Amino acid sequence: MLEMRPVVRAMNGLFARTRQAFDAQQMFVADAAHELRSPLAALKLQLQMLERAPDDSTRRLAAQRLDSGIDRATHLVEQLLALARADSGGREAPAPCSLTEAARQALADTLDLAQARGIDAGLEQAEELTVLAPPQGLRMLARNLVDNAVRYSPRGARVDVRVHVQEGKALLEVDDSGPGIPAAERPRVFDRFYRRADAPPGGSGLGLAIVRSVAERSHASVELLDSPLGGLRVRVSFARQA
């Protein structure tokens, strides 16, 4: 019987991890359903207002609000799918990836939003660095950092992205000139669906949760710091690949 104990312990550990994953998945589905309920109800109300609009001016305004509501719901669904992919990252093995290319692609992906908000977003420093990370996950991480900075900064703000080496680590840094986040509140913004009381509408509360999930799978660390631009600096530190 002694020789069976390691097998029993291993099986118990496997069952515990399976149960934990199942519980986490159930919680995710419940949270997602709760978060989707409000935007879907708002879309239905906006559609009813459009149908009841008495004149062209009111109809155009209702159509604009409906369009904005659809954009917000679409963004939430995209973030939910991204978080689900990040959480099930075992399907995507870490591989050598260009951190610099991920940053460039993130800026390209958010160009339309930045232009619509009059935000000056650019790659201020671009050392060619390679890190070990899930390729799709790394792209999600970079895009969410830039998207968050653009989305939560006021119109006309500035967003700077840097990829460089510091103390042997490969760093991805995103700075903004927005309102920043108080130090006491920073740990909470990594929680799923957490939104600050003064946050502008349109966010999902999932961006930094996605960033943390990908960072953990990449053995990277995430820091929230004060930015020299006056807002927030998000720094992700990776082990540099030769």
C-alpha cells in the first residue's frame, strides 16, 4: 500500500485542480451573464426609442445611441472571449515572440479609436526584443494595454509606448496623460469586471484582468506606476530571450 500513496496524492491533486477549474469556469459564466444583461437591456430600450421617434431629428439621435450601445456590447463580448482564451492558455504554448511587433500591432489596432478621440498615441522607443510568451496572448496583452490607455484618457491626451531593456529585463511600458489611478486602488483594477466609480462609459472592466492572465502564463510581472506624462504607467517585465 505504501507504493500507492504517491499515486493517490497525484490523483487527489488532479481532482482538486479539475474542481478548481470547473468552479472558476462556472463563476466566469455567471459573471459574464450578469455583465451582458445590462447592455442587452439598454439595447432593447434604445431600439424601442428609435421605433417611437416622432421626427427625423429624434430618430437620428436614437439611432446614434443605438449604434453606440452596439459598439459597447460588441467590445464587452470581445473582451469576454479574449479573457476566456487567456484563461485557457494551455492550448497555446509559449514561444519566442517579438515584443516590439506586438507593441506596433497594438497601436495599429487602436489607431481608429485614438484618432476618433484626438489622442496622440505612438511608439516612442522600440528596441527589437524577443520574449517567451503565448503568441496570441502577447498580442492581446499589448492591445489591451494600449486600448485601456486610449479609452480611459480624456480627449486630446497622449499615449506613449516603449519597448526596451532595463536591468536585464525586456520591458513593455504604456504611459498616458490621463487621470491616473490612486495607489490604494491599483490592486483592485486587476479584478474582473471592476470599474472605477469615475470611469467613463464603454469599458468592460476586463482589460487588466486579461493582461494579468497572459503575464502569469508568460512568467512576467505587471506594475502600475505614476507616469511622467501625469497619468498612469503600466509596465510589464519579461525575461529577455537571446
